[in-house]
Amino acid sequence: MTDLAPTPVAPDLPRLAPAGKILAGGRWVEGSGTVLTSTNPADGSVVATLAAAGVADVETAVRRGTEAAADRAWRSMLPHVRARLLHRTAELIESQAERLALLQSQDNGKPLAETRALVASAAGTFRYVAAVLESQEDAMPPSRGEYLTFSVHEPIGVVGAITPWNSPIASDAQKVAPALAAGNAVVLKPAAWTPMLALELGAILLEAGFPAGLVSVLPGPGSTVGQAIVEHPGVGHLSFTGGTDTGRTLAATAARLLKTTSLELGGKSPTIVLPDADLDVAVNGVLFGIFSSQGQSCIAGSRLFVHDAVYDEFLARLAERTERLRVGHPLAEGTQLGPLITAGHRASVEDYIVNGLEAGGTLRAGGGRPDDPALAAGSYLRPTVLDGVPANARVLREEIFGPVLVALRFRDDDELVAAANDTVYGLACGIWTRDFPRAWRLARAIEAGTVWINTYKQLSIATPFGGMKDSGASREKGLRAVRAYQRQKSIYLGTGGPIAWAD
């Protein structure tokens, strides 16, 4: 294991969002909730302090959002004109890219290389959604009588968007861009741990020219702010990315209130190494799939299935390479793993490692904190590989959201598919092999919303994304991204004169 000495965090990064303020209904105000502190997980320093949103701010945001969404100038704005605002947003994000990436590294501890990619992804999302908006068409179904029928799509009104702490701005863009493109107002609630990038995005959207009132950014606790958004009768659609338990509760409330939802939830994804795989390529892919983002990713490949014929060789290579991964400050050159989001979350991940060992597992790599005293103030954890864990162990059944990989043997494809599908989750899967027909059969048999073959964690805004089972039941991204934030309406135009029944 290579530990990297920390690099000083860039002090006092300039911000577009006014210090200490939230964005409620297009206006920067002091939140009515409790004090919220954003802490740098690399060293425990305070990034920002602000008054969080409260229930009163949700009320203001929804009221002003309803008015803004109903305004004729916005509601009747032609698609290509609305698309210009989305393009302008992409340009502004790109013009601020390095500053936004640095701020995100301070806010959630991701290495700078990753936060740069997330900022670029956000800009690409706005640009792609603008292109989709300009090219979407409504339908004129074939007539079955003396009438013409039209199928059109209209805005829902106000959309509630609740995003996680692990990928700020990229996750925000995946919800905000299509919701605005669809003609809605958006009330965005970022995670309380990482509020800064969402507030910056709110400022960028205002600068891009979106009408005041359409966008609100309300950081605060899910138990108060999130719940108020979910339960507000003026919010017609809820888009949530986060844990399965929270998603299930949200879905139950939404069903009771007859709101539509988009839910992208947790995962416990399998990654599979077949006996004919290029082992060097597979090792690289498995390491990236689980340990990038410190394993704090819903699609992390946390369950490794390796064919018995190559298991021992592959595990030896994997363990050796795991020990060489570079843990360090997010801004240090060459860092591959930064800190976990909080010390408390690190303690939770460490408990899972202990559970795996107590259940009979063997530690193959990692398992503890870095030795470098320069990293002691941050919530760092070495990437960890376990094997020999029984199928009922918590470390193998539950989403850990940290840099912990559990390896298992398999002997044939039937055994593999049964074991890979033996989970409540169904978000992603990776397969490493030279045998494409076999990979195709496995890809169709594994219960997962996304399957990668000889790659992993490659995501495209043009490709639909979502899960199965407890990983969610909806899709984001792709050509249907905007339609998810609209209602469909049918219109009939009579062509045959008076209806004979009334004669």
C-alpha cells in the first residue's frame, strides 16, 4: 500500500452562491433550519457553514415554483429556445470546471481526477438533454374513426429532486436538466453532508437565464426537508437517488399521494471472472469497479466471482495490486483513494470488515487505516479484499458503500448465476472473458439493470440507467429522460360532423 502525504487544500475558493445562503424560489435567503456544516473529510476542516433549509423554505420554494412553471412565458417557450438555456448552462459549468472540481474535492473527499470527471459529466448532461429536447416528437396515432388523435406531453409542474453525497453536480444534473427541459420547476435537495456543488449549480442556472422561481436548492436533513418535499401536495413528481430503505419509504408515501417517482437505489453488484479472461485486464477492471470513489458508489462491484480454475492465481494478483493502490489526500498528485465521507461512515465500513473476519473470512489485502500520520486527521481506509466468507455473512449480503471486496469461487455457469442473483439488489454487473457468446448468455441471465463486459463503471448520459428488485424500478438518462418528467395527454379532433346518437 502506498500512502501519499497530503497537499494543502486551496483556501477560500471563490463561489457564485452567496456565503451562508440557500436558494428558495429563485431568491438567496438564510435558511430557516438548523446550522449545517460542510466538513472536508480529508482533514476535518470546515468548508462552509450555513443555515439549512426548513419546512417553511420548502413551502416557499414550491409556491414560487408553481407560479414560475405556470407562467405563460415559460410554459409556452419553444423547445429550441429552452434548449439554449441548457446549452448556456453547460458552457458556464465548463468555464468554472476547475473551481467546481476543487470545491467538490473539499466537500466530499473524492480525488481531483474524479471530481473533474463529474463536473465534465454534468456539463455533458445539460448539452445532451438540450439536444434531446430539440429532437423529441409527439405522436399522431392512426385514426379508428372520424377523428384525428394526438398524443402530446406536458410538464408536471414542480419536481422534487433528492440527490446523494457521493457524486454531487453529476447526480444533480441528471435530474435537474431533464426536469427543466420538460418545462417544470425543480426543488433540489442535496445531501446535508455535501451542499456546496448544488448551490453553485443553482447560481449557474440563474446566470444562464432560467426564470427566477423555477429553481430552488434546499440543503438540509432528509427527515425534515426531504420529507416536506415528498409530502407537499404541490410536488407532482419525485426523483430520488440514495439508499433502498429511504427509497422504499419515499415510494410508499408517493403511492399514497398518487405522485410519480424515479428511484435509483442501492446495489451489491457482482463482477465475474471467467477462466478464459485476460487476467491482467480483469484485475485492473475489478480494482476500478470496487475501489474507485473509495467504493462509495451504488454500482461498486463488491462481490467478486472467480472461476475455480483461475481463482488462486487471480486472487494473488488482485491482492498484490490492491496493496499497491495509492491512498492519499484528494488533491495530491497520483491519489487513487481519498478519504471516506465521514469518520462515522468509516467506522461503519470497518464493522463490516470485522463481521467478515468473524464469520470465517480471510483477509487478503488491506483491512485497516493508512499508517501515514499525515493522514490521521482524515477518514481514510485502506482498500480491503476478503475471501472465504460464508454466503449468509452481512459483509456479503448488505451494501457497504466502502472499499471492501469479497471474493468467491464458482465452478459452472448455473452455480454462478444462482449465486450472483442471490441478493435483493439488481443494479449492475461486470463480466470478464474472451468468450462473447458466453458473456451474452450470462448478461441476459444476471438480474441487473446494467451489465458491463470487459469494462466497468462506464456510464453514458445517452444510455438508460436504473436497477431491478431493491435497486429501483425506473430509468434515468437516454432519449426518454425528458419524458420521465412529463405527463402524456391525448387530444381528439372530430372530422365527421355531429355524433348521430344525439339525433
